[in-house]
Amino acid sequence: MIRVAVAGASGRMGRMLIEAVGAADDMQLAGAIDVAEASAIGVDASAFLGHPSGVRVESDLRRGLAQAQVLIDFTRPEGTLSHLALCRELGVAAVIGTTGFSDAQKALIAEHAQHIAVMLAPNMSVGVNVVLKLLDMAARALNEGYDIEIIEAHHRHKIDAPSGTALQLGEVVAAALGRDLKQCAVYGREGVTGERDPSTIGFATVRGGDIVGDHTVLFAGTGERIEITHKASSRATFAQGALRATRFLVGRTPGLYDMNDVLGLR
């Protein structure tokens, strides 16, 4: 059995992960971690499911990781980096679905990955990662005469924008076109903006309600448009992707992996 710890255990995604781990035949919950002020601290991590797991939600990271082989972390950048430092010390592999990392923080993750196996992906949905492959092909074929816009929508509680997935979509498209996303991205338009620069990649963000996650990449040409869309209706898709990543990491040598590695899409 793969011994798994879950960070952010009392959050929406944390609970989905705990449920998924509990339902997996080859995994057992070995730790549950949350911030000290979380109401679930000291409570059985599976209490919300109506049956006990025997694992309490801990604010002490070292206790929460003591029995784990792999940590699954969908929290916030600062917390994830703190967790990752201890994972490195304890030799615990890490599956990271946290978004909003700065370039400096990504570099720190890569440094930790020289010592432990780390799988980092802003979106662990299998479907989204297939979309990334389709976008690479589409962008290469539609490299002239098409304006590119990325539209994403998420629930009202999401704190970063554009989403990490939207940025990853943009990075794939920009790379396929030989562009640098940092130089060609446009994140907002207001007032008299002038004619659209055809070399740019635009982003539009929607926040509202309980939208789990919608992403569309629009290639708008003359007389036609192509839209590649992924819509998530449940966080279960991210949890199942994280479990696939967890299975992939067990026994791996140190390194920084992504979902292409997990799904064999290289």
C-alpha cells in the first residue's frame, strides 16, 4: 500500500483527495495536514465521510509526514514550499498541484527536486494534459493569420488569475510559435486599446459561483475560428490525476516530473 499524506486536508480539494485515497485499493491515508487555525485540527481526517480513517488532521507538519511516502499538496505557494523543504529532509516524494508560483519559487522547487521526486503540474486532469498536446499541434498549423485568446472561468474563491492552467496553455502555444509568453501575453484590455497586435496572446478571466474550471483556447482567423475547450465538472478529475501521479512517483529517482511523464505523452 502506498502511504499518502494530504496537505490542506480540510479544504475542498483536500477533502476530495482524502476521499479518493480512501477509495483506492493500493493506497492508505498516512497523514493529513492543515494550518493551525483550521477547524478540523485534531479531528479524524475522514470524519466528513461518516467513517474514521484513524488519521487525525495535524498542524504539525513533521507529525503529519512521519509515516508518508508521498505528499499530495494543492494548497498555496508559501505553504507548499514549506512542506517541500521538510519532504526533502524526510525523503518524502511530493505531488504538487498548487498554482501561482513565481519564477523564483519554481526555481526553488527544481532545487528540491534534485534530492526527492517531485511531480509539479498546475492541472492534473488527464483531459487537460491531452488538450496541451492538441494545442501544440494546432498552434504549429495555425501559425499565421489567427489571433489567439485564452478564456478561463473558475469559482469565486480562487485567489490567483489567470489560472495556472491558463498560463500553461499559453506557454504551450507560445513555445509552439517560437514566442516568449512573458513578452507577448496581454492580461487585460480597457479603453481605447488600438488595433490588436497579431503577435499577442490574450487572456480573459471569469470568476463566479462554483465553476470548477473551464478553459478555452480560441484561434480566430478570417472566416473561421477554432476553439479547443476543456470543462471540469468535478474536482474528482484532479484527484484521480493526482493519484496517478502518486503511483508514478513511488520508487522514482529524484527529479522534477510533470503530467507528460505520468501519462507517457513525451
